[in-house]
Amino acid sequence: MNETILIVDDDANVRDSIGGVLRDEGFQVETAGNGSEAISKLGATDPRLVLLDVWMPEMDGIQLLQELRSARSDLPVIVVSGHGNVETAVKATKLGAVDFIEKPFSIDGLLGSIRRALRSSGDELGDSRAELGPSGNSAGVQGPSVMERTLSRSVVGGGQGLHSGVRTGLILHPLPAGSGIRFGSVAGEGYVAAHVDNVDSTGYATTLHKDGMSARTVEHLMASLHAYGVTNLLVKVEGEVPILDGSAVEFCKMVESAGVEDQDSWRPAVAVDEEVRLDFGDDEHISIVPHDGFRVTYELSYPEPVGEQTYTFDFTGPASFRDEIAPARTFGFVEEIRALENAGLGQGGQLSNFILIGDTGIVNTELRFPEELARHKILDIMGDFYLLGAPLRGAVHARKTGHSANIALVKEIWKRFG
């Protein structure tokens, strides 16, 4: 393998134990017990990657990270902490760390992080392909293949979770081709794949769960990744994706600021060759029919003062999503907010991050579009439908539906065509 890894940690036992594991894996290993020694080793050994402890005397890991990035902007650095938190993880990532892991960690988790940082596919991808769906499944009806994509660099964001009310960070890390989109903890090792098989609940938002790992309110981010064609990404978040301003505008800005990178691999789209329709009574239904592209029509119907709204969105690329759909915000009714609060949800709802509707109309903002509520429903559909694990070709028509109906149709499409 021959890549040299520099381990920077003030604990000699940690340096020795990690160094032994990495040597067994075929890496060359250099160690340093403090910042000054690390800077000296950097010039003498030309490492391929640095494992950097946060808590060290004299010069802590964050300060040293700044020095390392100034000296070698192309050098991957993985930050390791025994006292990890969202703020430290976000700060490290903003300074250019490619990953953040918390002690104690498993050897497999550490090696997986190193492989990702070195842009090697690694053995850890073998099992994940089986659960990602269309990209690894030859059955069903496949549309034209699309180039796999990831982000060009890591990017961070932050805000409150809509339902938890907890301040949460968001870190997007590039992943190699074939990895899929994964949600993991900011300071942990486990992950849950963004696939319909892992949907745990759809009450007011879409939640993923597997093997003790959960990610809540994923739909707005997933819609943005759908629009920009991102197929491989590690999303690190503490429990719930932040609501930001209630739309997907900030997620689009995050993706555009990081840049999108084509990968030398192709993934087939999922295409339907017949109508699939689900009816739920009370004039509530959702369907998809064959279509050369991706189109969504949504019919929204509420009693006055909302009334009827209908919007049709023809997806023609990221710009169409960014301009027509991404700005549409989450909305809720006064009585619905009370019910959410009684259920322990909606704790992060603020007048600045959703549209509040009362008996006489909208009480806290001006609409960004005449049919903003219907457009937001399309935003949710785009996010939920990307849980197929691949782009979808077809025309969706939905009336009076929400996340539960979206996921029900996605599961039916997956069963028939996945």
C-alpha cells in the first residue's frame, strides 16, 4: 500500500496501538506527540494522511489543523476526539478536516474513514451496495444510466431541528462511487443508508432508522441531492437534519459551494413502464405513469382560507429545482402546531422557518409564490422519491397526499421495478 499516515496524539499508547493496526494493513506509519513535532514530521516524511487528536497540550488539534492546512492544503486530515461535540466537529470540518470520529472507535470504523479519505473503495462498500437498491440490482425496468456524483469537498451547515428543537450541525462528506447516500452521527461510526427500506416513520417528516442509527426530517436535503444528481455522500448529523428557513434553499447553496464532482461510474435510473396508482379515500391519491423525464403535479386542497392550489414541475436540471421548488417553505396550521407541541414535536418551529396559517389566512409572512404550499409538497415528493437510491423517470400526480403516501408509492415502485 505504501501510503504514509502521520498519527498525532499526546498519548503514546494510542499512537502505538493505532500505529500497529495501520502497519498490519500495509501502511507506513509516522507518529508525533505534539504540534511542534507534527509540523517537523510533515516536512520530513510527506504523509499521505494525518490522524489528529483534538485535546493536546501547548497546541491543540484545531490549532494544529490550521497549521497543517496552511502548509499542505491538499493533505487529508481526520480529526479524532475523546470529547466530541457538534461545535468541534463543525469547526474541524470548516477548517478542512475530511472526517471527524470520536473515541472510543472501532478498528473497522477507523479503517473505513481512512479508506474514504484516501479515495479507495475499501471493503466496507461491499455490503452497502446490496442495500442501496437500483444501483446494484439488475431486475426491474431501468432507464438511461446517469453519471455517479459526489461533492468536490466537505461542507458544513447548522441550525435547529424542526421537531426536536435541538441545535444540530450538518456535515456533508464526499464518498467514492458505489457508496450511496448515508446518514451517520457527527461523532460516531454507524450509518443508515438513504433507502426506502430504512424508512421508520412518516409522521410530519421522513425518518430513517437502522441498527440503532436514526436520521429525522431528511426530505429537504434529499430533494436537493436529487436535483443536483448527487449519488454518493456521507451526511453527518445529530439526529435531525436542521430545518433552516423551512425550504431547501440553503441546502442548494451548500451543494453549490462545495461543487459537484462526476465519478467514473454509472448508475441506472429507475423507469416505470406502466401506471402505478394508490388511492386513500376522500379524494386522496398518488400515481406515476411512464414519462421521458421527471415531472410532478400536485393538487393541494384545504378549507378556506387556503383553498385549492395546483402546480406542475418539469425537472430540467438543478437550476429548475433551485428556482421553482427549493424556495417553497414548510407550512402548518395553528391547531396543527398545538397538536405537534402536545406530542413533543415541532419544538424547533419558529416564525422564521415555516408558514403559519390561521383562521383568516397566513399570519407570519408573505408567500414567495402564489402556490408556494403546493410547491413545497413537490419538494417533499422529490426528497421522498430519492429514497429509491437512484433517479426516477416518470410523471407523478398527487392530490391531498403527504409523506406517508409518498413512501407507500415509492415502496410499490421499488417492489415492481427496483
